[in-house]
Amino acid sequence: MLIRKSLAVGALALTLPLSVMAASDFKVNGFSTVQLSATDTDELYVQTDKDGTFNEGTLLGLQMRFAPNNDVPLSFVTQLLSRAQNQWAVDADWAYINWKVSEEFNVNVGRVKLPIFLISEAYDVGITYPWIRPPEELYGFSNVPMTALTGLSLDYRKYFDETWVRGQFYYGRDKINVPALGTILDGEITHMTGVVFSTGTENLEVRLGYHDVGVVMDLASQLSSLPAAQTLQAQIGQSVLEATAALAGADAQLAGANAQINGLEAAMIPYGGYAGAPAPLQAQYMAAVNSLTTYGAAVLTAGNDLAAAGAQAAALGQVFGSIPSGDGTAKFKNIGLRYDDGTYMLISEVGDRQIGGIPFPDTLAGFVTVGMHFGKVLPHFTYSAVESENSNLSNQSQESYILGVRYDVQPWAALKMEYQYTELGDAQMRDPSSPLVTVMGAPVLTSTGLFNVVPDLTTFNSDVPDSLNKLSMSLTMVF
Amino acid sequence: MKRNILTAGVFCCLLAGGAQAEVVVVAHAKSDIAAVDANVLKDLFLGKTAKVGGLAVRAVNLPDSSALKMEFDEKVVGKDPGKMKAYWSNRIFTGQGKPLDQVENEAAMLEWLGNNKDGIGYMSAGAVNNKVKVLLTIP
């Protein structure tokens, strides 16, 4: 749909009369990154595991800007983005009309990129920042699952002699995909509004942002339709069936033994009962009585199995039933700082996420990066962490230490290498009133960090390594 | 005395590689702009403004690979090619304004400025002809 839109912009350019084309202005710019990364774990972490992958950050972007006429302050802007992790499907990340109201003030209408954090708008353009990717704890999709919206954005920027100020506002709605609990959950953003204020000099930028999101998600049905949930439900269903069959079998055998005993008792009447009966008949009778005990025990066992399977099915239903669905809210507050004087570099940012109505954790995430330029080489160090709170379903607390170096091979190309050590956060106590605790008896929620793992769906806990090492390298370019 | 210093200066430049020609900032011969301040020029080539003395202008660049552009960026804007590229990448790919117009070489620059009365560009002093007028000489 969006691709079609951007193609339409291109087609529009082609069908314009030549006289208009002469005065018009069409510019194409692009960027690309090839990233190879590997961890030391079998579990998928973000996009990477022990086997290594090009999938995490490899991408190609093409940005086109078409201004039909120099006298009209309108431009059409599209950015087509193709990521390895999406099998190179082409996505129109931006597609908007820009109205340059004045030197200071711009209005964009269409699909606009969200200025959530310092680097959000340039998230895919590696040449503009030191790391291979901005710190995952704050910038990852698990923290902010939307990067662009259909709506409008306003951008006011004023330069003074040494300083500048900037104010941004946006409003939009869209569909979202939230990567959580090892799957992608679909939802709809009913509104998202944000205001950002930033100021600085040539070397410094300080930024404050506030973003408010309304979302609708049908989580229970999506979670219960997960393959893992289906398997679990099928297993429980199978147990119920097996226990029912076993109970029926044991019941039949018990009835058979009863009938046999009745028959034997009838046969013994002519002998005046058991005592007077011949020995073979007596033995037959004793065997039948013994089997009665065995079959009785089998009936009891089968009955217990059936009850257990039934309880499990009921509990699972209760667990899924307890997952809130419907309207949710998310509020993001963040503060960022970026300084680079050509020798020393410092970037730091903290973001607070508050969730309401849907069972995702509140998070507090942030990082600090320091670096020093040695000509074309920039070694840098980052500490980055995320703390999850107030959730019964997922705990993504973790902290990372990243040591990296960027080498500017050319003004338009940079080679980057990074080593990352990540440690998962502690387990947290669940809300005791949660059915997960009352039904399944799992008061503790372990941290899965940013591991991409499907939890055990009866406890929502999972077994992942408590730390990992990751190595990455990338070549990033603009053209 | 002054002449000696100039000679020494020129000699130095020649020794330093010979490519350090004098750069001049130029506009259409009949441009309404009389002169341009170095600070305004810097803002113009950083895309921070598109006006000189209240008049709308269009700044035009030489390609990144041009030695003259590198010299201009270094002297006027105060950024080396890497920083200039990073600055413009950030600007372009975050949607903050469009990239500047660009021409292939000095000959194309002369022609472009001859055709665009609102244009403003730069070239080596030796390339100037009657189609353009010099607004500023960068030593």
C-alpha cells in the first residue's frame, strides 16, 4: 500500500510536462549497512545467535525528494527501506509531503518518522552515529515498537549566532507490531502524539521529549493462538482424551470382573456356597475378586488423571483469560544529550515508559557513551541498561557494556567493530493477585532480557542464559 | 616588503602542493546581492538558511570529490569532508531540509549561475568570467 503510494509519487514525476520538469528538482540519496553479528548463546538474542547472522542490521535505504516547482514551497519525500531481516521486502518508511512554511517552520503530512529519541529519525543511517546500532535497551523495538506513523509533524527550528532552538510536534495513528514473548503481537495505535524541545550549539544538543500513545490489542486470542500455546492446548487435550479412554477401559474391565464374580457366585450356589465348591471354582473366584481390586485401583488412577488434565485445561484457560485485552496506553518521557567537539564525544539518554491497561512492563532505560576521536578513528565505550517493572508476563531487565571502534574509511563510509557483554537482570515478584500466581503457583518472574524466546505458557517463565557475549562488525555507507 | 610576504605566501602554497588556488564566492552577473558575509555563507552551505540580506538564494555545490569543495568547506564552513558528510547525512536522512543543488565542475557552475539569477556558488579565482560577479574572496 505504502509502496504503491511512493511509486505514485515517482509516476507523478514522470508524467509531469517537460516544462515543469525543467524548473523542478528531484534528488535521490541513499544509505546502506552490512552488519555481521554473533553471540555465544543458542537462544536468539534480538536477531542473533551462535551461528552469526547478517540479519540484524543489514539494510538498504533510498530517499527521494521531489520539488515540482521552485516557486512553490512543497516537496514530496519518500524513503524506501529494505531490511535483510524482512527478507528485503521494500517498505516505505517515509512518504510525506513537506510544506516549507518559512525558513524556520516545516509541516510534513503523510507517513512521518517519529522523533522519539535523539537518534530515532536517523536510526537506520549508521554514518550519523558511533555504534553499529543505537543501544538496544533504549532504542530496541521491544521498548518502542513504532518508528513511523501516518499523520502530520510540525518542525520549528531557529538558528541564532551560536545557538539554536527546535520544537517538534506530531500526531498520527497506525498499526503496530510488538515483538514480545517470542512472537510478534499485532495492535492498532488509536493515537500517538509527541512534543520535543531541543536546543544546542554546533557541538552540543540537549533534548526533552514527551510522547503519548493509545493502543488497542487483542492479546489473549493472539497469545492463545501461538504455536506453543496450540501445542500446549493439544497436549492437555490429548491428556484429557487418554485419561477418559483409560477410565472407560478400566470401568469396562471392572464391570466385566463384577459380572464374572456374579456368574461364579451363581455357579457356587448348588455347592452351598464358596466353602463347598470344588477347588478350581474356588481359585477362579479368588482370581476374579483380586482382579476387582486391580481394576478398581485403575479406575481410581484414570479418574485422578482425568481430573488433573481437566484442572490443567481450566488453569490454562484462566491464565489466558486473565491477560487483559483491549485498550492500553503508553507514555514515554525522555531526556537526551549529545556533545562532540571533534576530540571528545559524549552521548547520553534516559527514557521512561509507563504502560497502562495492557500487560507489558513499565521500563526505565538509558545509556551513556563516551568516546575520543583520534583522526579517523573513534574508540568508544557504552553502558546501557533497561529495568522492567510492574508486569506479570514479561521481565526484560538487563545491562550491557559495549566497547567499540569506528573507523572512517571515507567521508561516506565507516567501518565499525563492537564487543558487547550483557547480563540479565534479577527475577521479580509477580503481583500476588495474578492468576499466574494463584493458579499455577509461580510467584517469581525471571528476566529474559532481550532474548527472543517463547516462555513456558503456563508460568510465563523461560530458561535463558543469564549473560551473553556478542561480537559485531559493520560497514555503513551513504551515497 | 608587502610584496615579499605575498611572494613568500604564494611560494609556500606552491610548495604545499600547488592546489591551493584562491576561492571566490560568485553569483549571477546581475544578481541583486552585493556582498555576502562569511557567517551567512557558512549557514548557507550548512542549509541553515536560504537567504542573503533578505533575498532568497539557492546555494550550489561542487561534488564531494572536488578539491575546491573540500577547501571551501574547510575554510568557510570549518568542517573536513568526513564531518561535512556526516552533517549532511544527518540532515537529509532526518528530513531536515533538502540537499543543496550540485554541479559537476567549475564550467557547469559558471553555466548554472549564468542561468539562475538566485544562485550563489564558488570557484577558483581564475575561472571567473563575465557571466558571474565575485561577492567575496576567500584567501
